[in-house]
Amino acid sequence: RTRQATTAEADLAPSAFTAGARLEGARRASEWVREVAALTQPDRIVWCDGSAAEKQELLDLLVEAGTLLPLDPERRPGSYLARSAPSDVARVESRTFICSKDEADAGPTNNWRKPGAMRAELREVFAGSMRGRTMYVVPFSMGPVGGPISQVGIEVTDSPYVVVSMGVMTRVGREVMDLIDAGAPFVPAVHSVGAPLAPGQDDVAWPCNDTKYVVHFPESREIWSYGSGYGGNALLGKKCFALRIASAMARDEGWLAEHMLVIRVTSPEGRRYHLAAAFPSACGKTNLAMLRPTLPGWTVETIGDDIAWLRQGPDGTLRAINPEAGFFGVAPGTGVDTNPNAVATFDRDTIFTNVALTDDGDVWWEGLTPEPPTHLVDWQGQDWTPADGADGRKAAHPNSRFTVAASQCPTIADTWDDPAGVPIDAIVFGGRRASNVPLVAQAYGWEHGVFMGATISSEQTAAAEGTVGELRRDPFAMLPFCGINMADHWAHWLRVGAALDAAKRPEIFQVNWFRKGPDGSFLWPGFGENARVVAWIVDQVDRARGAGPSASSATTGSAATATATPVGRVPAPGALDVGGLDLPDGALDALLDVPVASWRAEADLTQEFFDRFGDRVPAALRAELDALRERLG
Ligand code: SAT
Ligand code: MN
């Protein structure tokens, strides 16, 4: 590869800015790029335009460098396999920092560092970190370019793999630079793999550094990431911007940045609803986002699978956009049986990272098909046979991924990229609970719903009847992604809800697909059958709004559809359509049971959890805990 010896000042002049007068935004952008280059000392600077030609050029470069392996064009057109360094395979929470001025603004669930001290540390770490490499300047939009809920950023990176991935996961292009030229504020994001090259030094396929930093300055809305080329550590539009920085922006500006999928549900009589749902990892979020309903006449369409930005629209509804443009999905467990829509999505033009390679130039991972091929090359480039699998050696890394444009999803809604967003009717919180939490419960109101979101938990071990297993709290499924004090996030939700017109405010629900029976087996079949729960949810929305039951409601007329329990309203007998479902005897009762004694114990654990946040916990949530205890008697 060609390389220039030094970073001459002339090389730093971005060609995109050589003509015409500059507006403030552009000058800020080019000055900032110049400063970052002066610090990191790249050989070259390339301003990216997001074009197809640019993408192909980068893909060719990555193939030549050995970072990407082209897959068989007949089997998987336009697709590639990347193998990362074995040490660089996931987000690094221990090296993720929130550098607010005041430690209390980061709160007890974040790693906080003093901004000044961190800046000094970063200056040393980034000094010369891009030597021998090209620095790419990637202007990107989260959400449709110029939309009322969208935001823009610029990521500079020395990883062409990151540039190509950002082109899939966000909207990159000249229109974004035009907005910045016109003065739009942008989030500056600096990324370096932290592997400078000495003159003549050969590169490796996946450069990275054992020392890693993923740093956020919520007040100045800046991101600095060092040492990793993987996923959320490096594609800075995703968790770093769209969740951590955005949660601070949203708090200050009155909107919401959430770790939520968004779907559009259409009932047999053509009524339309939009749901936003937050689940901790490994709770089937992508599966719900691409659900194929088993209930006749119902359709579910995908708007987003990971992140939602929500803001009150001019019509008073809470509107949501998917700020991303692609899916960065976990491969293992995604198969024809579990998520056929995802499988159809990545049939072409996809970058796979850390999955296994088949002998005929295609990809495989655990769960793609019931039986593995007889021979594979595993994610580390080693031979693999089913005998290795029997020994517990995985062919694909458990966090291996597919990176693919959302527009390729067969169930993508035609409104998925509407800049105005879609009106949210129901918000759903989920966790993975073997006990206690019913299959579905409707909150008694917004504040109770926020309480549900604040107390989301998963349980590692199957708890014995009448006890609560060890609970891992993941409030709003935002534990690693909230850039502000988590308790302030709750307070902000209360404020946003109070500002919404009661008639247009979404109803809030809690779901749990993972409840187990006494023998330890799951009580609910999940997957496509979850549509039955969705149908009950939207019927409850209709009733709450006085729209009356839908013709497809399992319970029509005046019959009660919900039963009040201490933890919320659960489906009344007969209200959940379980027709044709082969549930074991008593399973439905067990799924909806609210055991009072263990819920009292759980309320004590919730109090302990709240106490971690001290007096930042909103009084309304303390009151919700009191009300829960009162209902438990
Ligand atoms: O690697 S990401 O942070 O983008 C995704 C994830 O951790 O779920
Ligand atoms: Mn996620």
C-alpha cells in the first residue's frame, strides 16, 4: 500500500472544504479533524462520501489486507467474512467510561473518571496512534438525514472495516456534511485501533491494542475510543452515540434514547399499532423485532431491532425512529427455525464477523441449521468438525455478528425510515425470569410502568418455588448504555410521560417469555407464539383508549379482559388467545400466577436496589414500591 512519510500540513487540508466560504459548522468540523490529525499523526486523511464506489474500494482494500474474505458469490453475493483478533470480540464494559464533570451525574452503575484527568490520559494514548495509517472522516446521521428526531456525528477512524460497517449501520454521505456545513451541531467521535505502523512494518489482518478505552464526555457530547475494532467499541454511532451520549442529550432536550426494538403490528381487521420494547441481552429482542405471528391474520413488521429515539410529535403522540440503518445482529442461535426473516435478510451484501466458514465458501454458526456441516474452518481459522463441537468447541464465537442493511429485511415496514417516526401505542419491558414475573402484565399507569422499567431483572438460576433466585438488575435494559445517572433517567421518563396528553400516552407492559415450571422446563413456547401476547397487549391499548375491543379480540363485548393483581393487570381467563396451542395442564395459570410471599421478598430486593441510588431515586418510584407492598398486603 502507498504511504506518505509525514503528515504535511497540506495533506491535512480536507479537499471537501477547499472551495467556497465556510459556515460555522464546516469550519468547526475541519478544525476538529485537523486537531485530531495533529495528535494522531495519520499518513493520509480521506473524507468519506458514503458512495457505492467508495464502499467497493474499501472492500477491495480490506480483502487485499486479509481483513475480509469474500464469500462464494453464488451462495452469498456481495458478502464477506472477517475474523477479529481473538482478544477483540466484544464490548469492554470495564474500559467504558463516563466522564461527566460531577461523579453523581454518571451514577453508581457507570465507571466515572474526572474529565480533565481522562483528557490528559487520552492525549498520551492517542499521540501518534494513527501513524502509518489512513484516517477516514465519516460524517453520519443517526436517523433519516435532516429529520426532526435525527442527529448527526462525525467519526474519524483508522479502520476501513469500521468505515464500511458505519456505511451499513448509519447514513453516511454528502447530505450529512451539507447539514454540518449549514451549522448543524455534530457529535465528534474519534476512533483508533491503537496500532501505529512504523515505516516498512507489515500490517496484521485485525489490528488492535490490548489497552482499550471507550470514553464518553456527556456534557461536550464527545466520544473517544481506542484499541478495539469490534462492534460497539468501534462503530461509535451505535451504543456510544445513540445510547450513552444521546441519553444525556435527550435528558437536556426532552426526548428519550432507548435500548428498544420497534415493531408495527396489524390486526386481522387492519388496525395498526406500534410497540417499542426493551429487553436485556439474550432475551430474544431481534426475534421479536422480526416476529412471524402464528395467529392467523396478524402481521408484524420491523422498524428497528436495537435502538429507538422517541420524541413527542406535533400531533401529541410519542413518535419513535430507529436511528440506525442496519442490523448488527448476534449470529449464533439465529436460524431458519428461530428467525427466518433474519436469515432472509443476510442472504446477500452482508459482513459476517467471527462466524465459521464452510468448505463451499459460505458461513455457518451454531443454530443456523440443526446439523453442522461435516467440516468447517472455525472463527479463529482452525479446522473444525462436529467432533470438536461435541467436545464443546464452538465453530462460531458466541458474540459473532452479521452486519446488514435494514432495508434487506423482508418484514421491514414501509415507514421504517419515516423522518417523523411512528406513533408508539405500547411500551414493553422484558426480562428473563424463571419465577415470579407473569407472562404479561399491564401497568396501572405511566408511573407504575416506569417502575416496571426501572426494576427489570433477569435471574441466572431457576429459583425454587416460593423463592427468588439471584436477580441481575438491568433497568430499562440500559445498564451498560446509560450515559447519565440511571435514577435521573427514571426521573426523566416521569417528566416525559407527564408532558404527554393522557389520551395519547402509550400504555406500558411487562412481559416474561422465560417462566419455568416446577420441572425446570419453559412454560411458554415463545417465538411466533409471542404474537398471542402482542394481540392481548394491543387489545388492552384499544380498551384503555375507549376504542372498544377489536373483532379479533379473544374476549369480545363487556367481558373482562384483565384481572388486577398486585403487580399489574394480567389476562383474565379466556382473554389470551391460546387456541390451538398445546400448553401443559395448568401452564397458563402458572404463567400468570403472582405468588405473594416471594413478591414481598422481591419488593425488599427492589428497595435495596433503589437504595444504591440514594436520594436521586424519584419520589414517585419510591411511592410505587410502597403501593406495590400495599397491594401485596
Ligand atoms: O457490540 S454492540 O455493543 O454494538 C452490540 C451489543 O453489545 O449488543
Ligand atoms: Mn443492543
